[in-house]
Amino acid sequence: MAGLPDPVDLAAALIRRPSVTPADAGALDVLERTLADLGFACHRLRFEAPGTEPIENLYAEAGQGAPHFCFAGHTDVVPTGPEAEWSEPPFAGTLRDGFLWGRGAADMKGAIAAFVAAAAERLQRGPLPGTISLLITGDEEGPAVNGTVRVLDWLEARGIRPDFCVVGEPTNPDALGDMMKVGRRGSITARIAVEGVQGHVAYPTRADNPLPRLIRLLERLNARVLDEGTEHFQPSNLEITTIDVGNPASNVIPGRATAQLNIRFNDLHSGADLQDWIAREVAQVQGASASFAISGESFLSPPGPYIDLVAAAVAAETGRMPERSTSGGTSDARFIRRLCPVVEFGLVGQTMHKVDERVPAADIVRLTRIYGTILDRFFAA
């Protein structure tokens, strides 16, 4: 086995690979070399589907048999935005003022590096009474079609089923130890179009303006209070995200108007039920149609020893008992939960997806210790 990898150095090496979805840019090569040197059996999994970009993924495994602990994450990152606005080059992996700077530092190359280092330390101490695996995708920030879902299919086809999974998403709002995610709300997007007849604004009887009908429809949808929240989830919310007519002229009635909305919903709803409701409302509007995309259902990992184990490991390192939350957006945990209980815990997310994304280097080291404690307690249970 190779020497123990330094988690900050490994995170910096990953940041230097500009793996903006769907590009891998060599990020998985860095991981594969590191894991192979540590004794992991590595499987590069490339998936593609019609109408989507091919995606590189990596599944790596050390040890054998039960119990099986899995760490999941993604090496793909969002675009940088205006690079001139960054204090440090976004893909330089610069260490300055105690921070590691770069796109992906928080979301989530820092956490991946921390887990690799924690797994390496555990393997170096002797034979493993079970299995450690890593499920790493390059498609979390994108459409999530050729990533984790396809890897899970590959695992199931081979009879591989972890007992527990930790996803290294940046779950903490302000400080390491603030929060762990034990579930997520679901998400449905509706794209609505209303057809009309284009014409001159001075002759409205010769045209049919679709905008008033679309606006009234959106007002009805937006006026519904979906719920007041539940024991484990905040209230569901509908947000209108865009209204478009593509009309640069001031004297033309548009012939078509479109809108898009997204609902983040809790366990009082399903994607299908919300789709049916919106479809019924759309059907009442002349010339209207809708298409839908359900990117995930709400889920909750029920209380139990694995969740308690993670919370206790976080508290032991940080002195904080993390809040058990279901807030925020979606993550690949929504897919992994079909195989095993799943919890999310990673770095502080204040700068994720922003210009000057960065994390304290000391937090990467502390996260490594947290992951190491999780592994020790998991395999001692």
C-alpha cells in the first residue's frame, strides 16, 4: 500500500482538473491512481444515453463481505462564472490564508479527498472486517442520467448492496458540525406553453394574446398553499422561475408564451400527484399544454443506529451535535436510498457555486478525522 495521501493536497489536485459537467478533465484519473495505490479495486464506468452526454464514473472497493460502508460523491462541478472576478484562478487549487481556493473546494472535492484519506488510514491499520467502497459520479451537477443511477443499476446487477452510505455534500450552513442531512424534499419541474395568434397591438381583434391566459393560470397555481410542513420537512413551495415570449417588439402581440415552475415538495405529496394537479389546471386553459420532469421524490432516512453513529462522530470532533435536517435542494442521496440508508455530511457550503469558492484547509483535515471515526464505529458495531 502507498503512503497515506494528504487530504488537502489531494483536494487541490482534484480542483486542478476543470471537471465542469459533463467533462471529467482527468479528475477520476487522479482518484483512480490514488485508490489503486491504496489497494482498491477500481472500475471505470462510462454510460451514455440518447440525447445526453456520455459520463465517466468510478466505483472502487476494498475488503470483502459484510458489513459494507459506501462513500458517495461527485467530481463534476458547476461553471466558474466570470473568472476575472475570482481572487485566485478557479482551477489552480491555491492554498492561501489558510483556505483552499477553487471550484469544487466545498462542493465537493474537499469531502472526496477527506474520505479517501480516512479510508487509507483505516486500511493501513490492518485487515478490514468488511468492505469500504466509493461511488463517484461525474453527473451530479448535470441531468443526473448517466451517473449515480446507472452505477446503482450496475451494482444491483452484480448483487452488490452497501449496508450504509455517507454522501459528502456540503451540508453545514456556517460551521463544521452544524448540520447533517437525513432526507430531502422532492422536485418537479413543469414547462407550460400557451398558444395564441400573433398580431399588431393596434388590432387586437385580429390576434389572440396568450399572455393573459398564462398569467391567470400561473396566479391560480401560485395561490395554492401546498401544506404547512410536516414533522421532518419544511413546507412545500412552488416557485415560478421564468416567463418567456421571445418578443423584442413593443407593437406585436406574441403568438406563444411559455413559463417554467418548480415545486420542492415534502412527504405529503408525490411527484405524480402534483403533476396531475398542474395538468388539470392547464387543461382548463385554451391553447395550453405542459411537460413535466420529476427529478426526485421526497425521502427520509428513518432514525436508527447509523444516523446516531454519524451524529456522534461529528460531535466528538466538533463539539456540536448536528441538526438532522431535510432542507436544501436535491442530491444523489435521493437515488442511493433505494439500496441502503443514506446520510449526507460534508464541509461548510457558504461559498459553493459562488465566485471565490473556498474552504478552510483545517476543515478538510477535521472532516477526514470525522470520516475516520465514522468508519471505526461502523466496523466496530
